[in-house]
Amino acid sequence: MELITPRVPQIDWSGGFPRHWNGGDPVATHFFNALSFLFPRGERFFVEQARELGGDDAAVRDFGAQEAIHAHQHAQYNAVLVGQGYENVSDELARRLEARAYRIFAPLTRLAVVCAYEHYTAALGDYILRDRRPLERADPRMQLVWGWHAAEETEHKAVCFDLYRAVGGGWLRRVLVLMLVTMNFSRLFWRLYLDMLRRDGSFSLRKFFPTVAGIAWNVIGPGGVGWPMARAIVRYLNPWFHPWNEDNRAAMQAWLDANAARLRRIRA
Ligand SMILES: [Fe+2]
Ligand SMILES: [Fe+2]
């Protein structure tokens, strides 16, 4: 089993951050902001599912510690966004989807939901760790919070998947659940992302086409996030898929080493 270390990034959120912290570009900024709005509720749900089926496992405990710190950091991040006039317009839908998952899914299926989300966060983390472009022009604090989250999502990427297999989870369930998660997550994300851009006036007559072109560039341009996401889906369909079949520990460790001074380790 991999060693998993919970860390706290040394960020003072009280001073806030610039509205368009990612290179002055609303399209590039709100892509990350929308994800941040979605994290705390999701991460609490993930931890509940993992604890329900693997409560006494050491890796599950450390996974839970990392996700709890992520949720706490992103809650502070999101409070700044609210102060800037943005609103988590997907939260009510997320709450309803969560309630429905508890109503209609067995614990093993809910764990498959977590595996699907963890697969996407790991793919996004890998994208952030390997490709400098998405955060190249970002505020240093935001480079830190996103790099830290990416590194820890990489570090714990197999915990829920290993638990899922250990408690009898199979291929068909995880693949069907990935499709469901992909649809639901797309609804949550795009509603939020477009709303944040709308609040900035990015869809005014003058800015409409540059904004749409910017979104398209960020998703399907060279270096766009759509490519690693599409690849993630294809990889997950493989019956022999395992998160560590793609070993990106070196990229993770390089980032952690370079930023060690700005991270407080909770345990050795
Ligand atoms: Fe996380
Ligand atoms: Fe995670």
C-alpha cells in the first residue's frame, strides 16, 4: 500500500485573491473556480462512502484526512468567490443528486460513484502536474492550492478503487456508473461555469464570440482539458484498468519536492 501524507498548503485566504487570478482571463479562471465550488460537498460524500465500506483501513483513513483538508481549503477559497459576487448555483442540484444516490444505490454502487469521481480528479491532477499551461500565468497562491490538490489526488488515486475491488466491485457496475457520473458532473460543472462567466458579462454582445472561442480553446485546443478527460474515459473501460497502470509518481514527487516549503505535513 502506498504511503499517503496529509498536508496543509500555507495559504492565507483572508486577503482574498484577484477576481481573474488566472492570467487575467475569466475563461481560464472560472474553469478552476467552478471546480472549486463543487469540491467540498463532493469530497465529504466520497469520505462517507469510503468509510462505510472500509472504515478500519489505514489507506482509507489517510484518504479521508486528505479529502477533509481539501474540502476545508476549498471552502475558504469559495468564501472568497462568494465575496466577489459569485454563487454556487449547482449546489442545490448536487444536494438532490446526493440524496438520490443514498435513496436508490447500494453502498457498493455509491463507492463506484466515488471511484468514477476519483478517476476524473486523478486525470485532472495528472493534467495539472504534467502540463504547465493551465496555470502558467496564475497567482502563486492559486498555483499552490491547485498543485497541492493535484499531487494529493494523484497520491491517493487508487485507495477507493482498491477498496471497491476488495469488497467485490466489478467491471460492469463501475463502467455504467462512470457514464452516469459523467452526465451528472457535466450538468453540475457547465451550469456553474457558464453562470460565473455570465456574471462577469463575458456573454455580452461584444465579448460573446471571444468567450466561446476561449472556452473551445480551453477544452479542445492543443493542451485543452477535453483530451485528457476523453482519454480517462477510454482507459476506465479497460477491464484490467488500475489507477497505477499509469505511473505518474515522478511528476507528483517533483511538484511536492519543489513546493515542500509551502506545505505543512500533518504526519511524517
Ligand atoms: Fe480532493
Ligand atoms: Fe480524491
